[in-house]
Amino acid sequence: MNQIVPIEESVYGTKDSFVSVLTDRSISFDREAEFALQTLYGNDYAMKIAMQNRSSVIAAVVNIAAIGISLNPAKKQAYLVPRDGKICLDISYMGLLDLAIESGSIRWGQAKLVYEKDQFELVGIDQQPIHKHAPFSRDRGEVIGAYVVVKTPEGDYLTECMDREDIDRIMGRSQSVRAGKSSPWKTDWHEMARKTVVKRGYKYWPKTDRLDKAIHHLNTEGGEGLAVIEGQQVPANRAALPPPEDTPERQKLYASLKDFADQGMDEYAGAWSRLTKEQRQLIGAAGHDVLKGIAERASEQQSSADPVVAEEVES
């Protein structure tokens, strides 16, 4: 029990730093400190890592305040986990959606996996998708993809989808996976699949600092960012302007968006998030998909040219 004392001192010693960076005043330092200590008390391995790397415990607790997330186990928003020789703050996909709701980016959202025997269909760029399945069936087949659907403050529905191949591609480019280190991809693939599609989709939602901080934390300190793959081949551009029928207004808007897409995913996602509902419908789902492809390839090219670890939109 003697080892508990220094850990308690480390956790409670963060109070001033915790309060100075707190972004959500409803979060209580005393309660979060208690949740943190309960986690360490209940896991011998986590306690061992905490004792060996107390600075990581301090950083994790302060990040709780800076991001505005809670370790409350009932909320399932975030956890302290031992990983790669340190204690890390891990944020779940539910935590990311809660942050988006609390910060006013969206009204509500949900992330789901799609299985082989499910019926899944996109019905429009601003409409909810159709997802029919037997929730209690034990034979829905293999996971073939994931999606996140959210409702914006203006009442629009935004849906982002990723197929299994795309999700596994992201897993294969994860820093932790490529380095052969302990990775949440190895222990919680389903959770990471949902989180990955949320992290890609959030780029198209109204921006908030708290959500940006959470994503940045996961990509850097959380080890969920993407490692650069040298010599990656970039596919050729697809058709310049897909359906629906062209009009001068659509051509002008599409050309403007393509300028952003040519700069990379972050620039295109920011431009798309500023469009009105009518402008999104004018571009259409097919046009949006082509522009996203252009933006993704531009980001891939930038990553391949940069020796520093990249942080892609879907990472």
C-alpha cells in the first residue's frame, strides 16, 4: 500500500494545473481524481506503469480538464489505460460524440457497424441512412463497414461511411500498429472502427475547439495517428464532374470546392462544412465522394513527401 501514497500525491498535486485549463466547469477535479485513482487501484499492471511513469499520470489527468471529458465509468466517455510504458487518456467514440453535442457542433449522433446480413442504404446527402438489421441475431455475418450519422443545429443529417477495407487500411497505417506496440486496434477493433469513422466524419461538422483538441490528443499522445508510408502510389483522378446534371452554378461551386480539395482533406472538409444545405444538394453525393477522393489523395501526397508522422482526417 505504500506505493499508493506517491500516486495519490501525483494525482491530487495536479489540482492547480487542472483548474487552470478546465474547459467545462461542470467537471469536478475531486471526482475526476477519485475516478483516476479507482482505475489505478483496480488494475495492478496500470499501477505498476503509473509508479514507473508518474509524469504520464499527471499529464493524463490534466488532459481530462483541457479536453473537457470525464472518467466517470457510467458515461463511458474516457478511460486511463496503460499503453507503451505510460498511462494514457483514451477517449471512446461515445466520448467524441458527447463532446460534439456538448460543444454545440451537433444535436445528436450515433456510430454503428454494418454486418453482411444487414440492409444498409444511403438515401440522400442530407437524409438519414436506412439501416435494417436483427439486433439480437447471433448470425449477422462479418463486419463490412461502419458509419456515423449526426444531426446539425440547422436540422441537417450528415452521414459518413467507411467500408471494411478502408477501416483496415487505416488500422494498418496506425503509428502503434506499424511500430508493433500495444494498440487499441489489437484489443478493441470494433470500438476503433466506430471511432475511426467518427474521426473522419467530424471534419464535416461545425468546428469546435474541444473536439479538435480531443482528436489531436488521440492522434498524438494516444498513438492513433497515421504513420507515413514511403513510396505510396496515388491513383489517378476520377472523372472531373460526376452527376447530377451540370449547371453553370454547379460548375462554379464544384470548381471552387476542387481548389480546396487539391490542398488536402482538412481544407476541403472545412469548405464543405461551410456550405448551405442547398449547396450540398447541388453538388450531390457523387460529387462529394469524388471531391473527397481528390482531397484524400492530396493529403496522401503531402504525407509521403513529409518525413514527419502525419495526422490524416480519418486517423
